[in-house]
Amino acid sequence: MTAVATGEAATLREPEAGRRVYRRHEFPELIDAALFDDGDGLGTMHIVYAEDVTIPPQRGRSSRSVLVVTVNRGWGAGYFRNPDNWAWITRNPQPTTEPPDLLFDPEAGTDFPPGAAIPVGHLRRAIEEYLQTGQRPTYVTWQEAERYMIY
């Protein structure tokens, strides 16, 4: 078995709904789901893979990158990890003075730093780019993450 090529399929993982694989024609639906804000005030986290992760990786090593997004009240933040285990979080060159809480690590209960908050429209464009390339999106600015997360 081989993974479906980047740009042809993607997977969205949500804490309560589990994993769902989307085909290219369903990417707009995946993006809408990834940017859904449940309004709980903590920020809603969604995990996006630019491939079908229900297919086991070849040779025992995952070639998967991951983009984790959290949205809250029109703002969002992203965490990107590449297959070489480098990680970045979004950086707003013009940060808002009062960003909403944006959940970073649900197990530790930590939020993204305030400077990581970007308008949700920018996050939408970053997800679109990631789904096409599987690479760290260039549409938004990034900074190295202080923590490496396993998703």
C-alpha cells in the first residue's frame, strides 16, 4: 500500500470526531471544518495532514507533515511540523493587543503565545497552501516552536 499523493487526499483529525479522509474535490469542506469554532472560549483545535493517514507509512518511518490549527473568535494560530522533526508556530508581524485564547497543548493546558494569533482568513490561505504542497505554508509568517508536539 502507498499513501495517496499530496494534493489528492488529506485527513482531518478532531478530538471527538476522529479521523476523516477528504479527496481533492472535498478540500473546501475540510478547510471549513478545520476552521470551525465551537465558541467555547478556549479555541477549537483541528489537526490536518496533507495525505491519507489511514494508510500505514512505508518503511516504518512516517513522511508525514502536520498542520495543527486552533481558532477562536475570528483569530487563529498554527503549528507546523515537518517529517524531519522541525516545528514552527505562526507569527503575526503586527500582533493584536488582545488576542483570544488559542489552545496549543490540550494535555498541558497551554495556549499559543499572543504573537502567534493571525486573522482566520490568513489561516484559511495557509491551510489551502498546505493541502496542495504538504510543506510549511509561505502565505503566513512563522517562528520556531519552543516545543515539539506529537500528533
